[in-house]
Amino acid sequence: MEETTLRLEELLFPSIADVAVVSVDVNIKALRIEARRTTAGSTCPDCGTWSGRVHSSYLRFPADVPAAGRRVLLSLHVRRFSCQDASCGRRTFVEQVPGLTRRHSRWSERLRSTLAAVGLALAGRAGARMARVFGVSVSRHTVLRLVDALPEPHPPAPRVVGVDEYATRKGHSYGSVLVDVESRRPVDLLPDREASSLARWLATRPGIEVVCRDRAPFYAEGATAGAPQAIQVADRYHLWHNLGEATEREVARHRGCLQVLIPQPPPDPAPTPTATATLDSPWPTGHRFADRTRATHARVHALLAAGHSRRAIQRQLRMTYRTVKRYADAARPEDLFQGQWQNNRTSALDEYKPYLDDRWSQGCTNAWKLWEEIIPLGYQGSYGVVSAYIRKKRTSPGPVTARPPAPRVVAGWILRRPESLTDVEQLRLKAVLAQCPELDALTGHVRSFARMLTERQGHRLPQWLDAVRDDDLPSLHTLAAGIERDRDAVIAGLTLPWNSGVVEGHVNRIKMLKRQMFGRAGFRLLRKRVLLA
């Protein structure tokens, strides 16, 4: 009998000492356990005096975690002791079972920790639904209160720390997340992204040797002030992302060179006024959209010629910066009509249309033969799409050709590995580079930077900056000026193995946690969910 009792105690209360199981009653739905504490006395919670004088006793029924798929109904016999210290303000006190009960609690410590873990993983609403699955009825507010009541986390100081911003309210307020890059665990959250906050955090941890960050000035200033001994590493992803944006802007400046990809129809010896209007623009004069677009385009370019910046034009014309940029990048108003005149949806045939246009100009009008020719080039669409395109070329009064690729598409060709491009993309990119020496130089600089980034050749950065300055590439000049201001961190980012990739992953995780809490993600609660999960 004694061995059976020991086995029950070890099974039901494996980490709790001084508890004896009196009886166990098992049925289909529930497990009823009667237990009591076996110590002779207890300690007063106020004065700490040991007392063995029993004043009274009663039963407590704390809710506990389910066992073997059944609800656990715990009946705990507890005693009330009289305090032996006459100077203590507490006359009596109830004994608590460490690891099982606490004062004024309706749950066992095991259930409390379980609900807190559910709250850390799922937040309020989903956590409350999950609690009902294992037989505990609890509200979403209670789940969040349990998470908020958890002790403050105190992670160890890292040797290599990464820092990045996260949005508490996008466009208005931001915080900072700090991650131990070696263990890939978040170590702290800051309520803002000020340089002074980061400097204070770093100053209290003198063992930090490396700080991974993006090229934001406030993080650079904070890292310099708070950890002057640490090496600052600019993140390679942000460097490549900035280069991609500069490449797209530079290609947009030379969008006229992209017309070389479109075969020009033979000149009409006597074009009619209607045909001329169709070639120049699909929208005739007097069309409301066309006239408004032409007038706005003229005003934007007139202000640019007068020396106004795009930001100034944005404020003066009360347009968004993106709209001003679109008008400023368009060499003529007709370039802005493409989205209205043609279907903007992409097609599997788009990248093969220049080839079909070339073959059409050579006199091949057989749709079936053309379809068979583009199959080896990688076309995976149906014959019907090719037939419809050729039929449109036969029946349309005006020339039907493929549209020139968007600057973003050409920038993608330049930024991707050459071996990853299809045969058609390689031919089209080669035609663009042969037509435009500036884009040819841009491609050389991009691929040189890519080799420097992937092969960790940070010592080549000064030579790369000098080569960029020698060419007429204003967008790359702007990028080079920004890199020059942060040269040491960029060289370290292109040389050392550290980067902020793990920090970006935690930023995405914080976004998910914020959405889970439906506006309840205050800084204190969010910090605990990030650091304790």
C-alpha cells in the first residue's frame, strides 16, 4: 500500500514535495484527487516565523491541468496556523503548497503556467479558445493578464547584437528590437528608435563586440555613442536593396532606350491624319483623360525645367510623390497612356512577343509554325494565345507590337544572375545594353558589386566607388555618397560573416504578434510576448 501511494504522488505531483495523496477516484469524465500537505507547520508570510499551532482547516478546490484526457478535480486539505510572533500584525495564516497553490488563486500553479504559455503563443482570443479544448473556461482578458503578470525577462548580454526598427503604428511611431545574432534570440525591445535610447542600452552592456544594423543615421549615432569599442556592420540585404532601388531609378531615366526592343514598322508613304494620331497616341485630342494628362505632364516638366524639386512640385500641385515621379519619369504624355490603352495583365506570351514581331516582319505569318518555334525557347502556353496575337496583327488597322518592358523589369534583368535569365531575356537585355552605354556601365557596376557582396571582398569597395563616380549615373552617385558617409560599416558588412537577417525575421514575427492581439499590443505586453515565447 505504501508503494502504491508513492507511485501516485510521483505520477500526479512529480515536482511537488510534502504532498500526500489521500484518495483518487476515476470516472469517464473526471479524475478526483484528495490531497493534503505533510509538514508539521508553516512559515508566516509576513514575519517569517515558523508556526506549528493549527488554528483551523478547510478544503480548497484549485483548478488543475487535465490528466489522461480527463478533467482533474483537486480537493486540497489546507490548515490555518496561528502566528507565534506577538508583534506580527497577522494573527493567522493559511499554509501554501509551493509549486501548487498561491494566495487567493483559483488555479494551481501548473494550470497558471500552462495558460500563460498558451497566451504567449496565441494571445487572448485564440488562447481562450485553446483553453476550452482542454476543459478550462477562461476569458481572453484573463489570458493576457496572466502573460502580463509574468516576471520581467532578463536575457544575458550578447556579444554580437543586431538592431532594427518595427512599426507600432506604421508611418507614425516605431520601436527597436535587439537580437543576439549568435543565438538568434531577441534580447530586448525599446519603445522608440532614438539614438539616445540605443546608446543607453548599449552602454550598460560593455561586452558587446559587434553591432549589426541598417544604414539609418539614428542607429549609427546610437551605436557610436553607446558602444564605441564595437564594430558596426551594415546589413548586406539593405545594401543590395538600396542598389536595386538606385538601379530602377537609373533605368527609368533611360526608358527611351528600351524602345529598341520593339521592332519599328515600315514607314507609310502617305499616312492619313487618323493613322498618325493612332501611332502617336491611342487617345485623340479632346478626350478628357488625354487632355488632363497632357496638361499635368506639361506643368510638371515646366516646373522641373524651372528648377523646382519633385517634393516642391508635390506640395504645389497637391499630388502624391509617386504621381509626381510617374509624370517626371515619362518623356512624353503618351507614355502614360499605356496602362489605359492596353491590358495591364501579364501573359505567358509577353516575353516572346518581340521574337514573334521579328518573325512577322520577316514574312512568317503562320501561327502554328511560330508557336512551334517558341516552344524550344521556353514558352509553356497554348497555341490559342499565339494564334490570337497573330490574328490581331492581321486584322488590326494599325501595327500591333509588344510593349517595351517596364524599367522595373529591365532592372530585374540587370540585378539577377546572368545564368538565371532565360534565352529571350538575355537577348533583350543584350539589345538594350548595346543601344545605351549608360545602362551597359550600370550593369557592370551592379554585377561588380554583386561579386563583391557574395564573395566578401569588402576591400574592393573604394575602387568600386571611384568607378561609379567616373560614369554619368546620377542615381548611383546618390547611393555612393550615402555609402561613403558610412564607409567603415559597409566595408565590415561586405567582409564579416555577420548580418541582420535574423533581425528581419523577428521584425516579421512582431508584426504577427501585434495582429494577434487586435490593438491590445501595448509595449509592455508585446515585449513579454517577444522575449518570453
